[in-house]
Amino acid sequence: MQFSVLIPTWNNLEFLKCCVESIRKNSLEQHEILVYVNEGADGSAEWCASEGLKFINSEKNVGVCTALNGLFEIATKDIICYVNDDMYLCPKWDESLIAEIEKIGHEKFYLSSTMIEPEDTGNNCVLAPFPFGKFPSEFKQVELLSSLPQMLKTDWSGSTWPPNLMHRNMWLAIGGYGEEFSPGLYSDPDVSMKLWNQGVRIFKGLGESRAYHFMSKSTGRVKMNDGKKTFLKKWGVSSSWFVKEVLKQGKIYSGPLPEKKISPNLKDRIKGLIG
């Protein structure tokens, strides 16, 4: 089972090289790698061409949402996987994902790998702190790989962040990433909400599928959107309430999520509209 792996990048060539190399080296399958080069002032487009990668090059930074939607248009596989350019996918990262998809047996799922991060941000969905470097130039790859057998994580509920994947029919059903969230903040829970409304109840992070996240923040280089307010105005509930109370994010996975009515919270909605 092959994936179309969508990678947006913005003048992050060294990270992009590391990411692509990890996919090529550490995957069981030969996945289709697609790159959206935002601006490419660092030679990213030329590198993609030299590597024989399918890519789209924009003269300016269009943000994650537009980039992902653009890459989907050239994707050819049934499973669509979103990976950030500052991620190193660990050996056999795709093995448990493929097995899980085959076990599920239908298209209504949203799966994530588990991120390994150098800093502890209090996120129950990740393995941290494991400081194996914040840049490819200082990446302690050998130490990471030797530590993997001891870095255990149970499957968790609440898939939103990349690396994540869904069936292309679900992408089409939800219309991909909401460009009203451009350049990208809070587009992840928005996708989860749209999938929930399409009847998806399997939001599962797999402990055996792991990716090292350098935590390189491109957000500091661009004026970000007020995604929290956009989400609240759009759905009538806060994103924090949705991921905590509906997706049970960070809890041990115990099966498909139970039904829960999502009713607009008038107090929060008014706050969002006038805040």
C-alpha cells in the first residue's frame, strides 16, 4: 500500500533533504513524495528537480493550507499523508499505519504517527523530551535509532497533527484544508471537525509509528492568522473544547469515539465574534 506524501516547505532545504531521505530510507513501501516549494530562495526547487521529485513551486509563500490543496491535485495514491518538512520519519514508520488501515477495512479514519520532540511542551500525544537535535546539522540520528526500542508509547486518541493520513475520498468529501485558515494555524483541528461531520470516528495516533520532530518554527517568519477565532466563528465551539471533549486528544485509544452532540456554545461564540 503506497501513500502520496505531501510536504510543504518554505526555504528549509536542509530540513527538506533530511525529511525526504528518511522517507526513502525508512519506509517499507516506495511512497509517492510530493513537495510544495514556497518561494524556494534557498534552491529547494532546483534540489527537488535534481532528485526527480514531483513538486510545485510558488514565487511567494502561500501557506500550508494552499500548498497541501495544490499537492493533492497532483497526488495519485488513495492514501494521502501530510508530513512537515522538519520531520525525520523513523524506520518502518509506515508499517503499522498500513496494518491499521487494512484492519479498519473502510475509508472513514484519520491516523497519525507519534512525534518525538526535543522539548516537553506538555503534549500528551508526543514522546518528549528527547533532545536529539533541533537542526539536521546537529541531529543525533544514531542515538535516536538506538533509543527507539526503549521509547514506548501506547496508541492515543485525537489525531490532528502531522504526520497524518486519510483516504483520498475523505479528502474530497471535506474539501481538503480550509484556506480560510491560511497560512495555517488551527487548520488541523478544522480538518478533524470536518471529518467528524462526515462520520469519521476513528481518530487514532499510533505509538509504533514514530517521527522525530525538530520543532523548527517557520511561523516566526510570517504574520500568522487568528485561527482560534476563525475556528470558533466557523463551528460555534472552541477548538480546545472540541479536541478535549470530542476527540479525547491524548487519552489512551479505546476504540472509535462515542457519539457526541456538538452544539454551539453561545457564550463562547459571542466572545469569538466580539473578541
